[in-house]
Amino acid sequence: MHSLDIARDSCDRYHPGLLKALAAVPFGDREARGSSAVGLLREHGGVGLLVPAEYGGHAADPVEAVRVMRAIGSLSPSLAAAATMHHFTVAMLYSLAEEAGRLTDAQLALLKDIVPGQRLLASGWAEGRTEQNILSPAVTARPVDGGYRLDGAKKPCSLSRSMSLLTASIAVPRADGARELALALVPADSPGLSVHPFWAADVLAAAESDEVRLEDVFVPDDLVVRTSADDPGRLDDLQTAGFIWFELLVTAGYAGAMSTLAERVLERGRGSISDRTSVAIGAEAAFALVEGTARAVRDGLAGEAAVASVLVARYAVQTALSTAGDQALELLGGLDFIRAAEHARLVSGIRALAFHPPSRSSSAEALSTYLGGGELQLS
């Protein structure tokens, strides 16, 4: 498929040798617990895809980034899901680093070591931008001298076994007694942080999506990102940047898995020419939606308009992938289903896009209001 070849070329430019290394690992091993996939991403410069050039990264723009994720997802949906968690976390933190004074020296020091130290970041806070997540973080924070003591858990948490740093949403007290959202940067080797088995499914097992537990974990003040009187929009800006990147990247990864199925159908000449073309059109149209939205973001689309656009694309792709995946599996045939698990697991993996927040049902009212001319208020 020509468009998938373009995505592969993009991936090879940013991460030379990664796709070849992944392809050399049998699919069953590549997608299993204990897979080498995350390690291969790190070995081939994967941590720096969205890191600005001044911090040693590749500074990929949104269009190039979704192409890279499509290529990775075509070989390993697990790795695409895991890498998404790192990339969107990186993107939202570096979005604050663009302006002086929005991050502390300690926070900037962590960012400066991401590429040199090949640090992977896990997300222990919401992937969405919802009021529920703001008011009810999964981790509680108790103020103590010099910082906070954290208790709670994130499950599932991708990259749990390979992360160097966990980002965790916490509710911290304000001067007026109310609580506000903040983001704690927690080194993975912090006393009291532990990882426990959680993910029971074979699908996407290589994403390392287990439970990260925090028990009386100390985080100093200067590793907590908060709003301030002179920068009241700091957390809103951080959430918006993270949300947009997350939806683009995670959708691109699943579209990549569908691209592999479409390519196999075309290669094997299964079904009628109309049937094969229908599957390929579904896969191509799905990624075209992602790429088009990424291009709009690259060219300046921002704020709630960008959030609405990435959600519209994500939900449309979600539907398209489900239909095209079922068609592909049927065309590949019963013997393929019986003898080889790869294609059935790809179809199952594609369906996991529906489980990432925000769900389509939870966003329906907000999107309906926005598309009808109102404001976008996700909840």
C-alpha cells in the first residue's frame, strides 16, 4: 500500500532500523508479555520523536508523528499504544517549556535528560480533559514539609515496567481550602512506588499495562506542576496539548494495525475485487481522517476547535476500523483464522480504540452542542 509505505519511510527517517528490528521478532513474541518491543523503541531513538530539537529530540510535526505511529502500529499495536502514552506526556510537558517561567528548574532538568538518558514517561493521569478527571484524580496528595505524600494507583498504566518517570494527576489544596488539579512528576525508583500484574488479556499485552501503586511516595514541591496567580492557564494549556496529541497518536496506531490487515487482503487476492477494494478504502479513509486532522493542527488549529476535531476524527475512525476489520477477517478466511492468530488479534486490538477515554457516549452531548454552535464542555 503506497500510503503505508510513506508511513514506513517516515518511521525509518526518525527511527532507522526500528521497523526491521520489530519485523524480525515473530508476531506472537512481539505482542506478548515480556516482549522486546518497548526496548527496541528505546534503542532506536523512539523516546525523542516529539522532543524539541533544543532538547536533543526529533521535533516531529503532527503529520510526521501520526505517520510514524501508523507504521509502528502496523507491526505492533501494543508498542503503538505504549509509545502514545510516552509521546503525549512528552508533548504536553514540553508545551509548557516553550515559555520561560512555566516550569521549575527541577522540572526542566528532567526534560533535558529525556533524550540523553533515554527516559520513557508513563501517564498516571487522565488521557481525557474532563471535569470528572479534574475533580477526582486517581492519586491523593497529602501536603508535608517540602512537598507531598502520594497514595493511590493507576491501572492500567502502559509502560509500567519500562518507565523512568510517572506523571500523576493529584488534587492539591489551595489557600481558600478548595482543591485544584496538579501534575506530579514521580521518578520510577521512588520509595513506595511499585508495579503489580493487572492486564489479563493477550491482546495488546506487550504495552506493559499493569498497575502502578503509590504508597506514601514523597514528591518535592518543585516536581509538581501547578497553576499560579500569574499563570492561571498553565494546567488548562497542559491538558489541551496532551489531549490533542493523545487522540491523534493513539488513533493513528490503531489505523496502522488495520493497514496491515488491508495489505494482507490485497496481497492474497482474497474475495472479489470489489470486496478487497472496500477493505482497502476503509483502511485508507480512516488514516486520511487522522492525517488531515494532524495537518490542521500543524497549520494552527488549536483550543476547543482542535479538541473537537480530533474527537470527531477519532470516533469516525473507530467506526471505520471496526467495519473494515471485520470485512478483512472474513475475506482472509476460516482456515487463516484457525491456523494463525495474528489477524484475529489485530482485529481484536483495533477494537480497543473504543475503550480509551473519553468514550463516544460520554462525549456525545458535548460534541452535539459544539457542532451545533455552542461551547465544548466535556464531562
